[in-house]
Amino acid sequence: MSVLSENGNLSRPRLGRMHEVLAHHVGAGDVPGVVALVSRRGEIHVDVLGRMALDGPPMQRDTIFRIASMTKPVTAVAAMILVEECRLRLDDPIDRWLPELADRKVLRTIESGIDDTVPAQRAITLRDLLTFRLGLGMIPAFPARHPIQIAIADAGFAPGPVFPTFPPDELLRRYGTLPLAYQPGERWLYNTGSEILGVLIARVAGMSFAGFLQERIFTPLGMTDTAFHVPPDKLKRLATCYTRDAATGKLKVFDEPASGKYAAPPVFENGGAGLVSTADDFNAFAQMMLNGGRLGTERILSRPAVELMTSDQLALSDKQGSEFLLGAGRGWGFGLSVVTARDDLCQVPGRYGWDGGYGTSWYSDPREEMTGILLTQRMLDSPQPPQVFSDFWTLAYQAIDD
């Protein structure tokens, strides 16, 4: 299904090619179902294939998906709203709002025991949280071999598909017991910055993180199906989430709609990975970003704020050890990845977005005035995108018709 103008911005025959390839992935059992959206210069094309569960009803355009790390850019936008109101400042210490993270100790080396520390050279700032350079996060050594990795896991923050379920104050208390792995501003470490950022936003705003997102982003943009849980009257629209069984190679259920993790409000509203959404809801967010902070008559951010968010903030040394996530041609802005070098059909400098570990992907390309959103319900097996992801992005760009 599609909504296309006659401007020729997207090729109908080539969008047919997209349908055929995505249908092949569904038919081969790579994914139970797909909702794929491509938007360019006012044209919107949507493909809906497969089923919401292996033995379930057909996939629908308004099917709800767990978008996991696609939550991160939403959280970053929320933080920038507070920056534009001067309630937060990028380079001010966060100690006032997050005293649990004040007066940090830092490991002498990454191999050090957790008590072998030196004082932090400076306080953690909001910019550190947004750029994942606060000194805490996923240590890129697999299998885990450093004492800090064991300490992080013991505190309840082991990397993986099961996210923290502590109340916000308890989450900060636990993070406060850990030394920093690196000095603030020294190294990009994945994920933790967004988790902590959600707590910071709630404390500064004086309301729940979910309430702030609803009031300042979701309601203005008409994102009626985006939240941290799915209410009972919408559960029939939530896709079943699957993972690949390592022993059999077959898909097995990871999260059921009615009895799963998203059927009730969470204890922790996770700014790094907690949201559910639909293709059209997230496209509203993406179009707001692509339009410089505005959607229709609603302005969420200024154009300069969006430009800052979507600019690479990293030095090459910041990414050391995390190349498996960012690589040579990718940087990081505020809560999202930014392409810095062209090495593939879809890798256009300035293109920004991020993937979700439960099987979703979003990127927008200002140069092409294009957004793509791919929603599946199969968890990723590795940091390398599955074939259906790379094929979707190839197909989106090959459909450009000018």
C-alpha cells in the first residue's frame, strides 16, 4: 500500500522491487512480518507483509512494535527541549540533579580492579550523557574479562536484551556505586547515557519521564500509539517479539503481547530502549526532525537545535574499541548515529538515525529529504544488521527517481 504524489520522487516500479525482496525475507522465515515506510518530499510509501506472530493475524500498518534503541533520539529531543528553555545547559555539571553521580572515581586503567581508581578530572555534563562520553556504558570486550564488566553485570546492567527494571532512584544509586571506566569526555560507551538521561529529564521537569514525553512530544506530534507500555485496548495490535534459538536456528518467542513486559506500565521508563511505536507515529517524529524541529504548526525544537543533534560530536579516538557499532564512516550526535563518509549506496554523509535491537531501524537523509523506517519483530543476532535491514536500505535508495 502506498500514498504517492505524481512528482516522481519515488519510482513505482522500483518500489515494487522493494515489495518483492521484503516478501522473500518474510517467506523465507527471516522475519514473521514487516512494516516498511519510505517518505520523500511529501510522498509516503508503506509496505505491510507477513504476520504479527508466526501463527497470528496479518500484519497491519498500525501494528505496534517494541522500538528499543530507537527510543534514544526521542530522549535526546526531550533533553534539548529543556536546553532551549535554559532549564538545562549542555556543559553544566549534572551533580545538582543527579547527586548520585557527583565526585566520581575513575579506573586507573580499564584492566584495573574496581578499587584502583583516581579522581575524575571534571564533573559529568549533559553533553557527556547525550554523546555517551560520561565514562559509563557497554565495555567493548567480549567475552567479559575486565573487573569493571563484572561489576557492571553484578549491579544489574549487563549488556543484553533484558533491560533494567529498577525504580529510577535505585537505578541511579546503583550507577553511583560504580567507578567510571574512563574520564568524562574521553570515550564513547554505548547506551548508559540515555538511561540516565531519562531520569535527569524527569527530575528537572518535576514530572514522570513518560509524562514529559507525552506532553512535549507525543501529543503535539499526534503520536497516539507511542508510549512505555501498551494499554489493554491496544494489546491486540502489539506484535509478538521473537529471538533466534541458537541450538535449532528457529525463531522462538521472547515477549508475548498480553503477558509480556509491555502489557503494564514499567517500574523504570527507560530512555535508552523502552518505547513502543508504529510506523506512522515514528514517521511523525522523523518528519519533525527532517523539517528542522517543526511538524505542521507544531514546533518541538528550533532548527539550530536539530542541526546540533544531528552533527557528529566525536573525535576518532572517542570511538576506540566501539568500531563494531560505529565504524570508520559513522559518528554520533545527540542520541543518534550520523554518517560521516560515503561507502555504500545508502551511506550518505549527514544521514542520521539508529536501529532498535528488537528488530527496527530508522534513518533520515536531509540531502535526499528522505526518511526510512523498517519495523520487524525479530531481535537482532549481532551488532551487524540482518540482511533484511541492509536490503531495505538499498531498496529505499534505489527507488529515488530524480
